[in-house]
Amino acid sequence: MCDELTNKDAEEYLRRKGLTRREFNKHGAGAALALFLPMVAMAKDLVEQDVMVETPDGMADCYFVRPVSGKHAAVIVWPDIVGTRPAFRAMGKRLASSGYSVLVVNPYYRTAKGTIVPEGKTFRDPGIRELLMPHARSLSPETCVTDGRAFVEFLDQQPSVDTNRKIGTTGYCMTGSYTMRLAAAMPDRIGAGGSFHGGGLATDAEDSPHLLVPKMKAGFLFAIAANDDKRDPGAKDLLRKAFVNAGTSAEIEVYADTLHGWCPPDSAVYNEAQAERAWSRLLALFERELA
């Protein structure tokens, strides 16, 4: 999870690269987005749209991107604790280029619309954690399910969504668990979930997400950061046991030399090679489970 220890790991990572926080904020994030992720072979032409999705708690501002023609499996993308921002819009657009109708959501819509963190700042910067935590505390296991149901309802009403195909979900950091909770709440509609450096997936708590595995019918990918695994090596074992006992498909892997937050390209600890490998595994999961 994002906390002081993961921040220290990130600081050490930048020191090894010979960068200061200021230098990364000025150059690193912008360069990552400017050079963003490889182009998709035979990429589809896309339609992009900012939309408002009605939920039980208000109107959620989201980014909806899909191929210009045809019906496609839908995917819900939950961003990490930093919230909605250009990096996740670009990730959603890349996914849509592979043939999906993608909804990138703002989990903080109850307390803020749009991007919260100023451009060039990351979770590691002074004051950013304090800025984000009130928004993060507005969320709960219950809100992720009520929001998720609303997002599914919105998607199922869109002409570009093939409702005969199941829906995929992706979550990063704190929202990795959201993919599991929604899959358990809507087993007949959610067909695949990808969790990237997700936190709190298998704990001793009575409401731990791994306890919901028997309710799921979705295939899963868990891409675990190496330093997260070092702090809690038993979590992956609990996950594996839960999926094996339920007879449900799950790919669970610790990605070597990665730090918490390594997948989004605007992250200070972005690991391009491993992020690309995790992306390829996500596409394989969706191709298999959402066919």
C-alpha cells in the first residue's frame, strides 16, 4: 500500500538512478507520458468522451473511450490512490485500441471532480498524501460495489458494448481489491479482473477480499510489486490457496525488481519492461475470459 515505507523505497530508487524528486517531477512524468507506451499493432480508430455516470451517491465523472464501430467487451478501469489523471486516460485509450469499450472512472467523485493532484506532483511529494487521504476515506468496500454496479449499468446501455460478453476490470494500488469485490458481487457479469500492485487483497480481516473468491466466476491476474511481497510474503499464498480451493483461474506473480506503483507511466518508480509484461498478461486474460 502507499505509505511512508513505500515512499522511502521510491526515494532510494530515485537516488540509485541519480534523480532528485524535483528532477523527476520536472522531467520524468512528462517524458513518460510524452513517449507513452508502445503503439498497438493494427490499432482501432477511437471515439473519446467525458461522461457523467449516475450512481446512488451522485454523478461520477468518467472517461469513456471505444472503437468507432462495432460492439466490444467492456472494461472498467479504476485508477490508483492518486486518482484520475492523464496517465490513466492514456492507459484506457491504449486498451480501447486493442478492441474494448473502456470506462476510466473517478473514484473520488463524491468529494472532487477531475484531477486532484497538481500536474508534476506524485504521492511522494510533501502534502500530497494529506491532500488525498480525505478523498480516499470517502470510499469503502460498499461504495466500490455500488459504484461498480452503476458503471456496469452505464456500460450495458452503450451501443458500443457487447452485452453478450462479460466485463473486465482493472485496479491499481488501493483499487486492486475493487476488482475482486465487484467480481464477487456480480459474478454473472464480471468475467475478468486485473490487480496491479494491489493492496489489502488477503488479510486477517473478516472482510478480506480473498474470502470472496468462492463467489467469483472471473479469471484473475495479480501483478505484485516485489517490495509489497517482501513486506507481506504470505498474502500471495493466501490468494493462491483461495483460488485453488474455489477452482477459479488466477495468475499470481511477484514481478522482480518492482516497487509499489510500478505500472502507471507517470509513477516515480515506473518499470517499463515489467509494466509492459504485465500489460501483455492483462490482454491475454481479457482475450481468454471476455471472448
